[in-house]
Amino acid sequence: MTKRGFPDEEFRARVAAAQEQMAAAELDALLLTEEADVAYVTGFQTRFWESPTRPWFIVMPGSGAPIAVIPSIGADLMARTWLTDIRTWRAPDYEDDGVSLLAETLAESVGRTGRVGVPMALESHLRMPLADWARLEDHLPNIRFVPDAGVLRRLRMVKSAGEIAKIETACAIAGRAFDRVPEIAAAGVPLDLVFRRFQMLCLEEGADWVRYLAGGAGPGGYADVISPASAHPLEPGDVLMLDTGLTHDGYFCDFDRNFSVGPPSAETRSAHARLIEAVQAGAEIARPGVLASDLFHAMDRIVTGGAGGSEAGRLGHGLGLQLTEGLSLIPQDDTVLVEGMVLTLEPGVTLGNGRIMVHEEDIVVTDGAPRFLSDPFGPEIAVLEGRA
């Protein structure tokens, strides 16, 4: 198990790197409102993000440490991070929910005519009421709110050794839970019960939270990988898939495993072997300097014969403080891989009668061959014997 948190020096290095890019983009500050961005620069972790009532703000000036502008309920927890300038208001406040305090902080940080970068690209969102955003702009008529030039997105795509260790620990926890699936799944067990019990296994093996669990089951494959689990019992001939994004110290793993309920058919064996072949093809070329789209094409040649993918849209993605972050393995993504990027490889195959099968592994790009953070599965599908 990795040590919790990061040294203060790592956060200072992250902020310094961001401020260097901010200067190049002529940004006087960044305004951060999303959970992952806030955690990246402060180390602040709480499940309180699940409540949409209160907004949380971090102002990162062009020099010096970030400033927290947060509800007073979070003051004690934020004070345990490396930040020392923590400004609070009593929230929720229906008249002024931190807007004037945030405006004062921004004006102090950038002056009355500065440029404030706000994440606006894919995967970003503004976590505050739009009415309050309008009030903030009214408070600061001469400050320009502009796109953040992708500063934190670029930085977060490349993980430090400490970040990689946390993701690898999450993968090891999930791997132990997957090894125990025969304890909870067999013919006759309802799928929703399998889902509940698998989350219990993840927690028993050391997960902080099981923030994501998807999957499916059906004869020789499944219809999709995002539906809630039904109460339909597993039957002989079904393929069961479980895909978990559990977290350890704020960082996700994201990989899946397929199981045949009873002896697999020839089609099931062949499809699973093809998925493993595609993962290996993607891993073989995952080197610094290669494009994200190159990995897509390497896997797509195996799963569709180079037809350009399926309706799923992508064959993998970046991974870290969010279940999916940064690049996508699609034909249009020309992101250049660099050492320290953590990726999922997630090919899928389409079978008859609307069925699919998907397999996913997690890797980190190194200065040579990539390293698997999940323990890569072999071509033979796991078999669940017996009946509940």
C-alpha cells in the first residue's frame, strides 16, 4: 500500500509548472472549480463533492501559492493541505454564495484588468451556478475570463512516480477482487447481487471507494457496458463482464474481466482471444513519440479489420484523478505519448444478435516498453463453474 498523500514539494512543483505555462499563455491566474483540478494542486479530498449545493474555488495566481475560496465547512480539511491562504464564507448563502469573496480574491491576484484562465475544453465544466457566474462577471467588468490554454490538462496527463504508484495500488486491489469473483458469481446468482457483492470484495481488498462499476451479462456476450445491473440470474452460456473504477487515495484504476458461466463456446473463446491480441498490439507500440491515434489503429486492425472502430467510439483513454481524463484512443487524437502517461487499452468486438465483448487493461508509458499496471489477462477466458 502506498503512503497517503504527496510531499508538499510535489504540489509546489505542479504549481510552478502550471505557472510557467500560464506565463507563456499570458494568463494572470487560473480559476479552478472541479474536484480533480482542485485535488491536483492542493491534495484536498472529500466525498462532499457529491453535494451540488456548495461551490469550491481555487485561485492560482501567476506566482506564489494558490488561494482557497471555500465554504467554511471545509476550512479544517483544507488547512491540512499545504495551502495557508484559505478564505471562507458561511454556505449556502442565497444572497451571495461566495461570489463577492471570490471577486475580491481575483481582483487582488490579477488586478482590475487581468486575464483569468478557466478550463473550457472537453471533460471540463464550471462547477458553480450560472447565475453566480454572471454575478462574478458583473463584479469584475474589466477582468477577462478566457480559456485556460489546457494548462492543467497537459500537466495532469503526465503522472509523477507517486501518482503512478497510487494507480498501481488501485489496480492491485481490483485484481485481488477479480480473483475472488468465483466466490460470488455462478449460474443462478442474480446479476445485481453479483454487482453488490463485487463492490464488497473491492472494499474488503482495500479500496477507499468503488466510484464506478459497470458491466453486463448475456448469452455469449452482453448488449452494452453501461446499464444498471438487472435482477436476472446468470445462466450457463452467459458471459459476465465486470469493469471497475475503484479508487485509492484519490486515484482510479479502470479495467475489466470477462467470465464464462460454464464452458465457453468456440465463439466466446475466439472473441476473448482476439481482445487480448488487440490489447497486446496496442501495448507493443505504446512508446514515447507515438500518437494516441496509432494505438487506436493497432487495436482496430485486429477487432474490426481496420474498419475504423465501433459505435463505442474509442478504444481507451487517459486515467488518473478521474476515471477518464486527457486523451482518447480515437483516429482523430494526435496527442503524442510521453513517458509517465497512464492509459487504458480497451478494445471491443461486435458479435451476432447485438452482443459485444470488451476487454480493458491499464498501462503506463515508459522510456521503453510500457508497463502494465493491471496484471494482464491471458487469451483463455475465465470460467465460473457450478451453480449457486
